[in-house]
Amino acid sequence: MTKLETEMLKGTLEGIILASLAGRPAYGYEITVRLREQGFSDIAEGTVYALLLRMEKRGLVDVQKVPSEKGPPRKVHSLNDEGREYLEEFWRTWSFLTERLEQLREGGR
Amino acid sequence: MSDVEKSGFLSKVIGPKKRWRAYKARVKELPGNHRTAVEAIERYLMHFVPTDEDSNASMFEDLADLFEQAAADGTPIREIVGEDPVEFVNAFAENYSEGGYVPARARKQLTDDIERAERAAGNETGTEDKTV
């Protein structure tokens, strides 16, 4: 991943994770795998995990401990109402930003 | 690290002794390279300014959670910590240290000082606050 890509992802990764959870609940590793399949190839599991913890603390996701076949129980995260609201705001902000950036790009031609 | 003080600075860094020992016991059970990685991260985490004992104990417990699960899934170290381990640990520690390398009181002081300076400037020129 290029440095620029890393920097730009940093501000949006939280929204990306919430968007992924909007589809269906998941545990950390599952989300990482899902995102990798969708082309975010270099996302570290630890980074996703750290952001999930943050969202849990801010009350954007609900957490349920589910026993796993191997290893300790997995923390399954699901989007709650507050998380959904936050995600909507994220998409609004995203549309605003892309619109402005497109305008800048066209203006620069 | 086994003979830590009951109170004082160290307990603030690592949390209650009992929880610290339980965490250490979990780390000991991890497969070799995962254990080495956790211990390296642990060393780095010691540089962060602790907020309170409870949240610092949780920090190490959550770290153990991550690596236990990753070891069970067979996730390689590099896939857990990413290309830039510092970045990962910074993001991780931010959840417990109120996001900084500086003590909370230093952040409060900066915020207060700027507010005071702003107010003083407002009095001098009689301008309205124009905070965005």
C-alpha cells in the first residue's frame, strides 16, 4: 500500500468497518478477511481490532461473546442504532467530500 | 516484572497486580512468535502515559484477546500488526490513553491557555468570538 493510500484510509477506515457491519454482524478477523476480499488488501487485523474496540467504547456497536471451536470466545460485533446513525453521517460526509474533490479536479483541468 | 509494587506508579501503568499476572499467564501460553510479538508490543505500550489502572489493565487484556484469537486462527504476526507496527499500536493505545503521549493535564492546560488568550484578545479589540 502506498503511503498516500495509508494516510487517506486512516480517516475512513472506521466508516468502512461500520459499512461492512451494516451487512451483517461479524468478529474482528472476519471483518479483516471480508475487507481484504473487497480489495483493501493490506489492512492489518490489529488495526481493525483497535477500531472495533473504539467503536465499542463509543457505543456504536453491540458486542456478543460467542464460543468458538478453537481458541477463546469470539467477540461478535453488530451495528446498533447509534452506529447506524453514525454510518449515515459518514456517508453524507463522504458524498460531500467526493463532490468537492471532483469539482476541484474539473477546475484544475 | 513479577515483584511489582501494590500501589504507586507501576500499578498505574500495569493495573492491579492480579490482573497483570493473569495477563502474563495468558501470554505465556501463546505460541512462540506470537508471544514474542506481544512482549514487544507490551514494551512499547509502557511508553504511553497511563490514565487509570482499570483502563490500563483492560488494555493488556484486550491485547491478549487479540493474540489468542489470532494464534487460534493461525494468523501470521505480520497480518496482525501490519506493515507498520507502530501505527497499529498507536491506534490500539489511543483507546486507553485518551489518545496521546502527553498527560491529560497537559492537554487541559493547553486548551485552557488558548481559551484564556482568546478571551484576552476579545477584550482588547472588542471582537466577537469567531470560533469555527
